[in-house]
Amino acid sequence: MSFYWITPFVILIFLAYFFRVGFLLNDVTTTPENPPSSAQTGQMSDNVREQNKYFHNYLTPLKLSIPFDEAYSLVLNQAKETKNWDITSENAQQGTIEAVATTPLMHFKDDIVIEVRQENGYSTVHIRSKSRVGKGDLGANARRIQQFLSELNEKEQHSRSSTP
């Protein structure tokens, strides 16, 4: 009797177990030390902060070399242009934007909080994306943050290169 089928099965189980916590995290931020929060998302627990530090350490706030007002306007415009996002709140004085992202296939609702902060002469963009239902998101929130920051960085680079 051949047991060759066991090897891929064991590897699959091992990989599923090894990566399970990262994919079971449904609350992701660029700033685990001081994550953006809203009435909808609430405060992030210490356990989730630690998991973010470990599994999503590649997500960091985006530093923009433009003044706060310009940065907030740029971030707000990018959020408004992002497909499947609905802006629910914006406060330029506090530098906050809240949105709801709807997943295309299952129409799950995920809450997004963006804070533009003035830090050491730079404007920094901090984001948090949290699923409303379920214990995991299979990396959807992290991908959403990564894509938003990438597009925002590209837009900021383009605006700087086109300014005389």
C-alpha cells in the first residue's frame, strides 16, 4: 500500500497551521503602537496589536513630504476614488477619514479608519482596516491597506514630479 499521498497532505496541514494566525487576524493596522480608532472599530486589543506587530510588520505608515492640509486632501481624494469604498465620515481638523469597504464577491463590510498626522515636519498616513464579521479575512485587510498606500504614494510622487 502506498502512502505517498500523505506527504503533501501533511505539508498542507503544517502550512495551514503555521500561517493560520496571520490569516485569522481580521483587524489590521499600520500602527500597532497607536492604531487609528473610531466608534465603529473601537479600541484595538493588546493581543491584536501584538499579532499585527508579528504578522504585518511590513505595513508601516506612509510618510509624505507635503504639508498636513495638502496631505489630508490627497488622502481624502484617494479614498473617494477607491473602488468599493464609501466615505462615512471626514474631519479635516482632526485629520480623520472613516470609510466602509464592501468586498466584491460576498459583500462583507469592513471598516476603515485613516488618520493623517503631522510628525516631525512630515505628514504621515496611518490606516486601520477591520472586518465586521468573522475571525479571519485571509489577508484582505492587509492587502487593502497595502494597495491604498501604494496608490497614494504613487499619486504623491506624481504630484511632486509635475509641480515646477
